Amino acid sequence: MASRLNPYIGFTDNARQAMEFYKDIFGGTLTLNTFGEFGAQDSPGADKIMHGMLDTDNGFTLMGADTPPGTEHNLGNNIAVSLSGDDAEELRGYWEKLSDGGTVSVPLETQMWGDEFGMCVDQFGIPWMVNIAQPQA
């Protein structure tokens, strides 16, 4: 898989409806995963979307998720740039440069879904998410 760069939108409890709306507009394949699917079955937000991805036939990719429980959602600050793929060396290099001089909110490390993932705000105030997909067993 080549690396991809796309918008990642944060929603407040309506990511499922929003992502289905965008699928109706753009078509394509929509994948939705809930917090409950990744170990938070007993939490109040277990049915909320932890990660949604719409891949369209035109080559557009749009990602989105509900704000995790206990995290503040601020309109205007609810879009990040997502950088993802499976070339770990390339993506780690991007991460190092993006986070240099910025603020790391989630260190680039293995997460509960098995991929390496990190979040930072670069020195210009732009939020970034980097996800390094792990080989499937």
C-alpha cells in the first residue's frame, strides 16, 4: 500500500450519520469501526465510531470518527491531516519532521488496534495523525 494523505474529521456523536451522508454523495466503500470493537465494550460510547473510512471510486479518501469519551470537541479544530501507509521507515521520517518543533499529543507507538499511531500539532499549528499499518498475519 502506498502512503496516503487525506482529511480526518472529528465529530460529536454523529460520525456514523455523517460518513453515511458522504457515502451517499461520493459513493464508494465505507468502513466503520466502533470503540466497542476495540476493547471498550462496556464504555458509554462503545457504539460510537472510533474510525471510519470512505474510499471512493474517484480516488477520494475521507476519514472520520466520534470524539473519544472524555475528550473535548472544538468546532473549527475538528479536522486533522491523516498520513497513513505501511512503509514504516518513510512514515517515521515524516513523523520526526512533522513533530519536530511541534507538540506531540499521542506518541508514535503501537496502539490497541495493532498499528503504530501518533498525533501531533506541527510548528505551524496544523494537527497531524500518522498511522503505520502492520503486516497482516
